[in-house]
Amino acid sequence: MSTLYLRRRVTNGFAMLLSVLATLVGLGFLAWILWETLRQGISALNLKLFTTITAYGADGGLSNAVVGSLIIDLIGIGIATPIGVLAGTWLAEYANRTKLGETIRFLNDILLSAPSIVMGLFVYTIIVLPSTALTHGNTSFSGFAGGVALALIALPVIVRTTDEMLRLVPSTLREAALSLGVPQWKLTVQILIRAARSGIITGVLLALARISGETAPLLFTAFGNNFMTINPMDKMASLPQIIYQYANDPGDEMHALAWAGAFVVTMFVLLLSLASRLILSRTKVSHD
Amino acid sequence: MSSQPGAVLAPLAEERKSRRDARHDRQFRWLVKFCALLVLASLLGAAAATLWGGRSAFSTFGWHFLVSTEWDPGNDVYGALVPIYGTIATSFIALLIAVPISFGVALYLSEVAPPWLRTPVASAIELLAGIPSIIYGMWGLFIFAPFFSAHIKPWLTNMLGNQPDDGKISWVAQHVPFVGKMFASSYPFGASILTAGIVLAIMIIPFIASVMREVFQTVPTRLKESAYALGSTTWEVSWDIVLPYTRSAVIGGIFLGLGRALGETMAVTFVLGNAMQLSASLLDPGASIASTIANQFGEAAGLQKSTLMALAFLLFVVTFIVLLIARLMLSRLAKREGS
């Protein structure tokens, strides 16, 4: 066996070992983070969490934050879904291969990873400041503003999946419908979007998973509220914001509550991504 | 339409119907185009809003803003260098750690792992990308920072720093420039620039790894098989065939991770220590642009608020440029693929 051959074999073995180690490191951190969230979260979990508001501090629960999160997330997804689906439709059906279409598609990809805190400041400038000025300070921060900030983060996710999913729809479907005299808007709404439906739903679920853990954009928009409110024009608590607040608190009971909140958020996000994965895998099978 | 009697009127009805369809088509086209333009508007709007909000900071401090380390809310004097340095340092450390690990993961998933293991491992790594950043922050604050401060930091200060506990300065700290200062710290807690860099690295590994894995899979099989047929090892195929073929996209993936790291707020805020000071040591606390905004915007007013807006504008522009480069590099491979 020549030394060159041996050296190449050793180098290869070493590189393969390192790549296995790198994977183990990645999986190890995943397991560590999930394990701690589960362990600390479950030990702090109790019914009071969902029945008591945060105004009681360490003796309270997180119910107003859970409700607030649901409302803000729903506002966000409710705004982002129609706009995102229509924008994705334009990219895929009307502007494919046009210059403006390519530009918007490209910028949308950039928006996917744009810093969320800047989006929070943007919404602060266009909604919180004007509403403070118009109502003489009666309405400043609001759950609605938080929802808009989250919508801006969800929007590029939905645009991109809609665009991709529509482009996967076979063009024979379009040609068949057009040759029957179906107007293009009807073709798009009733045939193409329906054909790509499960893919689009996946995108919406992924966007929901993405925004339900977002904290930074909510700090200056929804702000937070220690009391229960369902009025979207009111300051509103959200789980991530309460987690942030409680984790920075010196008290151990507050930390336990923060872990419980973290557990709830993580479970929600994981279930959503699991659901979207299931939907997508089922579609793939039916397409084949 | 069917209520119209007589055959003569039928073409008229037909025409009216098709005219109505055309009108609806036009309206629908405008509607979807308007929605797509909203995407553009949100990007431009975010830049414009932060620039507008930061105008008084920019006009008060001028170019000096970028190089000043002063941060004095009492006298209303602000400089951006500390958060800019913190942002760059943490992101750079994150890349330094995340790039080799991501490459290893991508290599394992595309070349090394047995096929039945690839999908589950890839899904698990992608799961890591789905965890909200605040969870990383909490884990970093309560679990990792104490662990770092108890086990890793003492080792680093003793082995590499110029202020070791036992007074014996190591060979590395004496002979390699800067290293001694970089790992010296009298700060007793786990929060530091290095800690934030490590947490960021864990966050961006799944992004970089999944891009790398995807582009590695675009390498034509015949290229790889030709190399294998000539007797190459798996490592040689990966390093000499796969990597050069996908180079631009790999760099794109790395920049994508960098863009994420620069703008990340929550994970960093928890473990950076939030000290508005410039320190040569990576083991000292610092501040990043995003963490400074998250910490101070709530209580800020006047010029301080404007300064934070100006910082947000800088962050937005820098991440935009980084992500622009990333997407351009990624699309280059896609073009060659003809997709």
C-alpha cells in the first residue's frame, strides 16, 4: 500500500468523521434546547397558567398573553394571507418573466430574512405614532399595530409559497380552461388557486409558525398589557413579549412562568410545522 | 342573458358577456398587481420610515455618528460604534463557527449518511430553524450562559487570555498578537460577545446547512461518478468537484446566514449583556444594534429615539446589501442549472 494512497484514505476518513461530528453537534444543540424547554416548561405547567392574568405577577398566569397572542397572530395572518396569495398570484400568473415581476420576486426573497425589529419600528412609525396624534394619546400602542407588524413578516413567506405552488400547476390546466372561454380571473381563483390549495395552506401555516414566536416587532407595537383585553385597539399582551419581560425579571417564579410560556410557544410552533409538513407530504403523493 | 328572446340578440348578449369578462379580468389584474406592489412598498416603507425617524440623529451627529463610542443619554450624545462593533463581532464569530459545522452537516446529509437516515436528520436540523428566537434567547440566558461561565470561560481565560487566574500567561497569549486581550476578562458573568456569537451560530447553522445541502444536490451525478470512477475518495469528490461547482451558491448561503445573524434581536439581547462599552475582549459584555433598540426604544424620547431609528436604518441597509449579495450568488447557480 503506497503512502499516498494511505494518506488519501486517512484524510477521507478524518473528513468523514468531522462531518459526522458536525451533524452530531447540530443535533446535540437541538436536543439540548428542546430538552430544557420541555423540562423547565412542563415543571412550571399548571391550569392557573390559562385562567389567571399576568397582573398578579408571580401568583398569576399567562391567560391574557395567550389570548393576546392568538388575537395578534390572527390579525397578522388575516391581513397577510389575502394580500400574500394575490401578490403571489400576480408573480406566478401575470408577471412571470417580466422585469417588474422578477424584481419583486427577488426583493420578496430578501424580505424573508429582513430584520424583524426594523419592521416593528416601521409599523410604530406608520400606525402607532399617527394614531397617538389623531386620538390625542387615547390610542397609542395596539394589538392591531402588532398584528400589522406580524403581517409584514408573514407576507413574504405566503407570497413565496403561493408563487412557487402556482408555478407547479401544469400549464395544460390553464390552456384547457382558457380554451373553454373561462375568463382569466375565474381560471385563477377557481382553478389554479384551488389546484395549489394545499401548498398555499402549507405556506400560511409556516407563516403562522414564524410569526407566533416573533417578539421584537411586538415590543413597540402591541406593547403589552397586564390585563385581559380583546379590543384590538387596546395595548395587548402576547406570549413572546411576556416571556421576554419575565425572563429579564430577577425572580425565580417569574422565570418559571417564562419557561411555561416558552413551552407553550414552542409546542405551538412545532405542531404547526408538523402539520404543514404532513399536508405537503400528502400533496406530493397525490401529485405523483 | 337567456331571457333575451330571438336569435338576433344572442350575439349581442355574447358580446356583452365577453366585455364584462374583460372588465373583470382587468380589475382582477389591477388587484393582484396592487398586492404585489405592497410587497415592494413594505420594503421601501421600512427604509423610509427609519431614515425619517433617524433624520435628527443623522443631522445632529453627522458622519461622526458612525465612529463615536460615546453613549450618554444624560447629555444626549450618542455614537453608533459600540452597537455596530457588537453586531459585526457577534455575526463574524457566528459565521466562523457555523460555516464549518454547516458544511459538515450538508456533506453528511448529501454524501455520507445512508439514504434512509437522510430525511429524518435533515428534518431534525430544519426543526432547529423553526424554533423561535426567543427560545434560543431563554436557553442562552438560563442554560448556556451559566454553563459557558462555569466551564468554557475559565478555560479560555487561562489558556488564551493575558490575565489568567494563576498568573501564568500561556505561550499563545504571549506570542500571538491580540489573542491575550481578546480572551482576558474580569467580568464574572456568562453574557458576552462570544456567548452571543455562539448562540447566533446555533441559530444560523440550519439555514446555511439547508442551502448547502440543496445546492450540493444540484451537482450532476455524472460529474461525481466520473470522479469516483477515477478512484477519488468521498472527501476528494466533495472538496474538488462538489464545492467548486457550487461555490457561488455556497457563498450565497453563507451570506444568507450572515443576514440572519446581523438582524437577530431576541437571541442576542439575552446573552450579550447590553453594555454600551467598547472592549477588546470577546468575553466582555457588549451591545448590538438590534439589542440596543430592543432595550432602549421603550423608554427613549427625543434625540435618543431618533438615534435608535438611525441605527435601525443602518441595520436595514446593511442586511439588505448582505441579503442582496446572497440572493445574487444563489441565483447564479440556478441560472446555470437552467431552472
